[in-house]
Amino acid sequence: MEGTVFTPSLQGIKHVKSESGVILTKPFLEVCKHILPVLDKFGSAMSIVKNDIGGNITRLETKYASDPSKYEQLHSMVQVEISSKTAKGSSSCTNGLSWLTRAMDFLVALFHNLVQHPDWQMSQACSDAYSKTLKKWHGWLASSSFSVAIKLAPDRKKFMEIISGSGDINADIEKFCATFSPLLAENHRFLASVGMDDLKAS
């Protein structure tokens, strides 16, 4: 493998914003998709998160494909749903974007922990990232299934070896967290500005 598992995402992040500084739908979703193979390396521990992310990407991609020029900008999907009063529906793109952004927050926090805390076990890095990001949005059911999943987390050393490929994994993770976090923060700011940053799970 050329580079690390993060190499495709790092390449993709460069194209997420338009020249005028707007987040573009297709490139943003591509970056999220490039992260899915990293989750595969976690094995069954991350299958819930992976399915969730995959489902939300598909939902947003389907909407984008229905009218690429109308939905070229990521936040336009939400604006259309707000004006048609469908944004709060559980199958809305607004809901999809909100949960996709949160799941990516979790992954950024997790990868950040792996670089910042070399002495932590994988389960500790996962639990800490979860409590800082997804936990407050999850109900009891989602939280308890997540706790069970974290117990299946792979050995940290093996995991880092698998995702390193031929590149400098720590440098790539730091670069990924530093360049992707501002995009996620922008999604949160936008969702908050339209009153849609507080959708909860059951």
C-alpha cells in the first residue's frame, strides 16, 4: 500500500472546498468514504459505526445524484429540507449530515487519542473519544451497544501496524485531524445556525 490508509483522505480533503470557500457535497462524502477502510481494520468493534456512516453517506449521495447542480454545496440539502419542513424527519438528509458529522467527530477524536496517548489501550482511546463526542447524542440503547462493541477493539499495536502501510502513520493522523476537524466544525456551526444541531437518537 502506497502511503498509509489516510493517504486517499488527505488527498481528497484538498478538494472539499470550492474556490469561494464552500464545502462541496461530492468531495466531502468521498473523504468520509475513504475513512471506511480504516474502520474495517477494527473488525467487528466498529461495525455499528461503519454501517451508520455508510448509510448516511448513501442517503446524502442519493440526494446529490438526484440533482447534482442543485445539491453541489453540502449545506444546500439542509436548506431545501428546512424550507420544505422535512429536515427533522429521521430519514432526512439533515439528520444524515448531522449523524455523519458526529461519527466523524468520534473518529477524529479516536485517531487523535492514538497519537497523543501512545500508552493507552485501544479500548481506552475508543471510550474517551466516545464520551467526548457521540455519547451525549445517544440514548441508553445506543450507548450500551457501543460499550459492548468497544470491548471487541483490536490490539493497538497490531492495528497501528496494519494501517501504517509504507507511510508515517502518526504524521498522517495528525494531518488528517488538523485538516478535517475544521470542516466538521463548519458543519456543526451551519447546523446550529438553522437550529438542527441537536437531533438525538433513541
